[in-house]
Amino acid sequence: MAPLSKAGTALTALREDLAGAVFAPEDPGYDEARVLFNAMIDRKPAVIAQCESAADVVTAVRFGRELDLPIAVRGGGHSVAGMSLNDGGLVVDLRRMHEVTVHPAAKAAHIGGGATMSHLDRACEPYALATTGGRASTTGVGGFVLGGGSGWLDRRFGLAVDNLLGVDLVTAQGELLHVTAEDHPELFWGLHGGGGNFGVATSLTLRLHDLPHMSIAFLLYLPERGPEVVRTYREVIEGAPDAAGGAAIYLTGPPEEFVPPHLVGTLLAGALLTYAGPEEEMRRLAEPLLAIPHEAEIVTAIPYAELQCMIDDPPGMRNYWSAEYLTGVPDAFVDVFCARAGSMPVPTGTQHLVWPLGGAIASPPGDYPVPYRDAPWAVHPFGIWEDPADDERCRQWVKDVRADVQPWSTGAVYLNFTGHEGTERVVAGLGADNMARLAALKRQYDPDNVFRFNHNIQPA
């Protein structure tokens, strides 16, 4: 840490040099600037630099290096572990850099490092184009993509990282690199799953796909029908084209118009069938799910950008999640999965999900460090609640789900769905065979491990 006199001089220079805003603890707006998606995270950085350009990011990173400050990088701020915030360090905040430029003829989008899924999806909507995005519109594009990127369209168009064409990256040395398959190809490989370990992504270029139609069937059932619903959903998906996706779910009945009032706040089973195609085709696929007696339904064509907003959680909630990737979902798994729903914290925003992989996920365009893509299914205990008194039971429930499904776990995991679960889980999320190669990259581009507020790769 630099002496106070040097720190004061450097902070004054940062305020003058940055086109964006700089917040220190004594500044108005500081507390608002440090709020994250996960309300459990309450950290107090020394400086928050809200950058407006790649040049601002270079300036901020060099400032942090000069003062030997820990550096965290904030895009959407959705990391469940709060990796985009630190205590006593620098936060490079990209939220002002959210412009999205769509190139319809090239079927590509150039996306600012602070853009959210909503920025991306809304920009693509007028052209009937889309790419695999997260399942919440407030998720940041940068962290989502660089960590792999699983969403409703991944069976049809691949993981988000499979559609990554280029990254503009500020390194730990404060250099701006344009990284593609031709320029810095080894680094380009590492960015396909290695997250924020190698620098700050000031912009990304993603491949887009034609998406003229999107449709869904969202059905809610009494919880005792859960095993039948999960088995039926499994059979529907296993016989469906890659355009079909979604999840089987347990959740608290939401206070929505389509939910009968007496079921709001109670445990319900559900099935969400998403379909990258016309409603009439989706309805034929959904017939076995519709045939099961249900309490509520939404069966409709829907713009993709609207689907992305459908399960957005309100701000200010407490979060703890994890995931396991599965060898399959046989009846024995279904019984265990559904039994665990009985102890799910209700009423909360917590969700108990199992969803399919396969399709384009299993046929990548490159040999990227994404080891979970050969799993056919994944389970995702998604704990979200409001009352701090529920912290322990909600966290324990997530851990119990993971323990329950170990007999069917492949051992691999999607790191964006996890918090701080130890070094072994980082290896599981990147692949043991990839770690030496990734560690060598880390040594080349960040030998001092400046970017360590992430699922960290130690420099070789």
C-alpha cells in the first residue's frame, strides 16, 4: 500500500484524468455505487472508478498498480460471491460502458464491457437476431460470456463463449489488446471460460443468429405432481430438437395474475419449455406437459428479450447458489430431486431447477476450457431470500441439494453458478487438463495475480 501522501496525490490525478466518475468513501453517491445484486455482500473499497472508455480503464488499472491496490472489476455485479467488490481496494466499474452496436449483415454485435443482457437483447431485437444470453436481463454480458455462458438458447446456438469473436482487453500492465483467434490466439483460447483472470474486457464481439420466433409454455402444478412433471419434461426434451430448452422447477407461487391467489406463497412444481421457433411447433412438443392437470399456464409466443426479463429477481435480495452437472436424470434421480423440494425454503425466491444441455453445447467450435459441456443435464439450487434470519437454512438447503445428487454428478461445474467453493471446484470448472495451460497464460499476462477477485487461476 502506498504512503498516504502519495495516495492522495494519485487520487487527485485520477479524478482529473478520468472521463468518468471517481468515488471515495467520503463522497456522495459512494454507498449507492458499491451496491451489488447479492445483498449479502457489504464491502467498502477505497476507490470506485466508474469508467466511460477503454482509456479510462487503462488509467484506472495503472492507478491501482501504482498504489498497489487490490483491483476488482465490475460489469453487471451479479457474481453470487460478490467478486466485483473488495475491501480497501480499487473497483474498476464498467457500467457506464454499455453501448451495443449491432452489425446485421455480419450477424455480429460489438458490446461494451459494462452492458447487461437487457442492453444486448434489446439492441438485437429489431433485427430478429439473438445470441445465447443469461437467464436474467440484469446479468452483465462480460463476466457471463468469459465464464462460459449458459442460457435458454444454448442448445440451439451453443454456449455464449462459443459465439465469442473478439475481446478488447486491458491487461495487468495497463496495455489495451485486441484479442481474436488471429491476434493473441492463446489468450483468446483462455478467455473462452477463464473469466476475468487475464484482464479487463472493455468490449466483446459476439456472433448473432437469426431468431424470428420464440415461444414458451410455463406450467405450474401442485407439488405432489412434481415427480410426474419432471419425468415428463425429461421425455419431452430427450425427444425434442435442439431448439427446445427450459427447465423443470420447484418454486414459491409468485404473486402474478396467472397464479390463483390461494397458491401464491406456496410450494409449486413447474415446467418451463422454451422453444426457438413458432408457437404451434412448441405447443405440439408441450402436449404431454399440458396433459398433466395443472393450476396455471402461460403458453404463448414471446419476444426473446421479454423472456429474458421473465424471471428477473427484485434488487436487495440475499443470494447463495451452486450447481452440479449430471450424467443423466434417471427415475432414481427424479425421486431424490423431488424429495429435496420438500425442505426448500418457502416462501422465498428460492428455486430448485434441473435443465437440459446437449445439442450445440456438446458440439463446440473449439477445444475451450469448458469441461461441463458433455453433461446431458444440470441441477441448479438457486437460493434467494430477503430475511437475514433465513441465511443459514437457505445456504444449507443449497448444500444439501449438491450432496443429494453426487451419485449422478460428472464432477465438472459451470463456475458462474458458484461462489467461493475452493480451489478444487475452480479446477472442476476449468478442467484439470487445462490448468497448466491456463496457469502459463496467467503468468504471461498477470504474473502478480492482480486480477484475483474471480475464480482464480494462480500464475504458474
